[in-house]
Amino acid sequence: MSATLAVTLGGIVVIAVLGFLGRRTATRDLAEWTVGGREFGALTMWFLQAGEVFTTFTFLGMAGLAFTGGVAAFYAIPYVPLAYVGLYFLGPRIWRRARARGHLTQADFLEDFYGSKVLGVVTAVFGVVFLLPYLQLQITGLGLAVQLATGDTTSSNVSIVIAFALVVAFVLWAGIRGVATTSYLKDVLMLAVLGILVFAIPAHFTGGIGATFDKVLATHPDMLHVHAGIFDSTWFFTSMIASALGVLFMTLPHQWPALLSGESAKAVRRNYVFLPVYSVALSLPMIVGFTALLVLKPGSDSNGALLSLTQQAFPGWFVGLVVVATASAAMVPAAGLIVGMSSLIARNLVRARTDRSAYLVNQGSVVLVTGLALGLALARPDLLANLLLLTFSGLDQLIPAIGLALLARRLVGAWWVLGGLLVGEAVVMWLTFDNPGTGTFNVGLVGLVPNLLVVGVGALVGRGSAVPVEVSTPAAERERVSS
């Protein structure tokens, strides 16, 4: 066994052990498992939510995007702080209502506000379907890292099976508390590794960061400004806007457990003051990507740019440490995705009638969604490739529904909101798969136009009939049934 593979497997085991240590006491309470009893402080929430920003796609993909698109990769830096400025105000509002009404999921929130179980089911279906390829991406990203580092496909497959068997085990055991404890290691390890790479790799190949950009300016000046092509200015601005709106309005279902786990609205608000600082770290792998532009041959695998340079500049044991950081950037976000998806299934799709049965359904869902994503990653890695394009554009269609649900009065009926959601999703799917010629404009924003038109018509039809939101929560309904 090579030093790289030995360090990789040892690191994967350490990550899982920390996940197991996250559980404090035995529990069969879904609220404790999903949102940690709503008692996390600002620091724990910071690591949980920061972990959602830095995934294996970000770790490897940002370097790759800089390698192929140059400064177009920097679209990812402003959208997170912009969204968090808004969430400084909206986050505590969501937290207060969710705590008062017993919400555990995004679908709970919408179902309760609009008084529609159908809307809750549809929201949960879209959430699970659109997050499944994102979960598969974390699995394949880990496999890619091991394969690039070891040159062995078998080692890659063995590593991802071990890693995600351990992820399932600690998620079943500790729930979101396990995600929280592993988040500490992930962020510290990843930032430490990136801090070394961002200085050592340019120094090794070009003489330093300044020399790297001097050479890029001399040999690839077009990469230092947003230029025509796949990553043009339209792509840059529409991708930034779509991403900022998606984060601001909490359209990704796995964002909700981390937010709802807060102990107070003050902790939530304080968290959004410091979270934007973390987005600066997104620029670190991009610097490595610019170095790759000078070193690697044109047409090289962009997602492997960071690891290819690491292999050339460092000994095997350190390459293994970089792969462990990549593994943590896959395993920890994947654990958060699993918590979000399984909670949607147990709360909003299966709708178990007692707390115990809901907990058991949830545990079964953990195994189901992870097994499905793992099987697809091993057997048909490209099967969900097109669906991955829908993950963010598709979930952005929840923006009108969630935005209006933040108000104190229901201005639009559930059927109008549902109609807008379905129309928007249909447009996004058509534009994604049929490619009728929208160029580089973000299809999620295009889909929002008819979505908002339908909701706007609903608001006009119901003008003057807005009522305060006084509906029963799903949690309250289940408590009445069980009692």
C-alpha cells in the first residue's frame, strides 16, 4: 500500500470517529437527530454552515474553473457575502417561526404557511430529487481524488465504499451532531492544506504568487478578465445573481437543519456577521488553478488540476493529506445532505404517524439515499450528469414560495404558488435538456420569470383577501394524532 493511500484511509477513519463522538446520549427523537434539539451556539453553527460552502466540488472545481475560465471563477466570491447580508435579517425570522411552529424541514415551513400538504409533498420531492445528484457528486469527487493521487481505480472504489459506509454509520448514530463535530476537523484541515498549497505550489513552479500572475498576464492575458466564450460576462453575472438568490432564500433543503439547530435568534444573527469572511477562502484554490494554467497542458482534466500539481511538488504522504482534506470536503457536506434528504422523506413524504415510526423511517431513508447515490456513482457515474445541472436552477424556483412565506400574511393561495413552481421547473428542464438557445444566461433566472408571473396573477386575483397565517404545524398535527 502506498503512503498516499495509507494516509487517505487513515484520515477517512479519523473523520468517521469524530462523527461517532458527536452523539451525547441515546435518542429516538427526530428533532434531536435533525436539528440537535435547537441548542447549537454560534460557533457550531458557523462550522456547520461554512461546511455547506466548501464541498469537494469547490475544493477541486474552483481550481479547475480558474484553469479553464480564468477570473470567471471569481463569480463564487461575492454571492455568498451578498446572500448572508440578507440572511442577517431573514435568518432569525425563519428560525423564530420554525421554533414556534415545530418545523424541521423546508417543506414543513412551506406546508404550514400555505396550509397545503400537496405543496409540502411537491417541495419535498423536488428537494430529494435535486439533491440526489449533488450527493452523488460528493461521492464521485472523493473517488476522483483518490484515483488521481494513486493512479488506481480499484483503490478509488474501495475508498469511496469505506468512506460512505462510515458516513452512513455516524449519521445514523449521531445525526446533525455528528455532522457538526466532523465540520470542525474538515474546515481546519482544509484551510491548513490550502494555506500551504496556495504559497508552495506557485513558489515551486513559477517563483511565487506574484510571478504566477505576471506570467499569466504575459502568456494568457484573456484569462485575467471576463472574456467571450462559455464563461462570458452574461454567465458571470447571471450565475452570481442566481446563486446569491438561492442562498438568500434558503432554496437548498440541506441549509435548513443547520439554521434551525441554533439556540437563539441572536446566535443565528451573529453567525451571519462572520460567515462572509469564510468566502475569502474560495479564492485560494483559484490561485492554484492559475498556476496550473502555466504548468499543465491545454485540455488537461480541469478537476484534477490541483491534485496534479500537488503530486508534482510534494511527497506521497503530503499528497495523502491533501486527499484527506478532499475526502473531508466530500464526507461532511454529504452527511449534511443525507440529514436534509432523509428528514424530508420521513417528515413530508412518508408522514409517519408517531415519533418512533418517523425516526425509524428516517433511519431507513439514510441508508436508502446514500446507497442509491453510491450505487449510481460506482455503476453509472454519468447517469445523473444532466440532472446535476438542475440542482441549483431547479431549486431556485422555490424563491417566490419561500419569499412570500416570510411575510406575516398569506398574499397568494397555495395553488397559485404550486402552479408557479411547476411552470418554472418545466421551463428550467426544457431549457436544460433541449437547449433552445439561451446562450450563457442562467436558466434558473429564466424559469423564475413565468414562475413569478403565475404567482403575480394569483396575488392580483386574491387582492384584498390576505389573511394572517394561523395554520396548524405538521408537528402539532402529528402530536394530536399520536395522543
